[in-house]
Amino acid sequence: MSERFSEDEALARVAALTRARLVAFREAELVRPVNAGSGPLYRRVDVARMELMCDLCETFDLEDDTLALVMSLLDQLHAVRRERQALLEAIEKDGSRKLRMAAGEALRAIGRG
């Protein structure tokens, strides 16, 4: 069961989050709450994301467009990591020994870059 938080609950959970900043994050589509009849609901991952964004804004004094770029890059990085993990699991499960060794060597070569 996934936990959902109202706007007020999200504000209470993220100390640096203001209502204005929350609205700005939502309008910039940096967080995408679930729309419920009682108002927007935020998932646990949304709350963690808002905490990270507040930390980035405060620590590095990021402007909105820069924050959007940083978050886009982080999203891309996470997507690549998920894809890499799925690929490795598929190779491990169904790949021949030769394919597994070639994939491992290719990944090591990338790491040496």
C-alpha cells in the first residue's frame, strides 16, 4: 500500500517547503501529485523529491530553470540506472556464459572510459 500525503501533510514533512514553493514545483511539473477529489495527494517519493529540491535551492541558491535542469538530469540518471539493472538481470537470467562475459567486459570498459 502506498502512502499518500495531502498538501498540508507534505508541507509539514518538509521543513524548508513553503506553500509558494510547493505551488511553484507543481506548476513547473517538478512534482506531479495524484489528483483526488479532496485535492492533490503526494506520494512518498514526491515528498522525498521536494525535500531534495528544497535542499538544492537553499544550498546552491538555484533559480527555477536551473533546478528544473538539475532534476531532469537526475531523472535521466535514475532511468539509465534502472535500464542498466534490467538489462543486467536479463543477461544473467537468460544469457549464455559468453554473452554475460562480453556484457561484463563492455561495462568495465565504459567504467574505465
